Amino acid sequence: MSLLSQSIKEASSKTFYEMEKYSQLVIDLIDEIEDSNLDNLESRGALIYEIENVLEIIDPKRIDDIKVLTDLKLALRRN
């Protein structure tokens, strides 16, 4: 399993089992990432852009949301 796949699986698991800690926007975005073609660099770039936009507008008190999105963004960029 690649590092990216592992990061996505961890994020999905966190948001599923601890749903009350995450906003619906983040849960939906992680679902979108799971369903995306991550082998396509253009698709991956679009997801990074979307995550960056969410991170710009998200309430800074939503620490769990910010952490999971930042981790996913880094994983998408690395791989």
C-alpha cells in the first residue's frame, strides 16, 4: 500500500469513526478523494487546490478538520 493510499485510508477511518469531530464539508471532501483517480496528476492537482481553498475559509477552531486536510494535502503532493 502506498503512502498516499495509507494516508487516505487513515483519514477516512478517522472521519467515519469520529464523525462528531469533523465538519460535513471535510467528510464529503475525503469521500471525493477516495473516489478520485489519484494516478492522474491533473486530478490530484485539482484535489490539492480544493483542499487549499477549504483551508483558507475554515474556522481556525476546527483543529481536527485542519489537521486531516493538511495531512492529506501533503500526502497528495509527495506522491
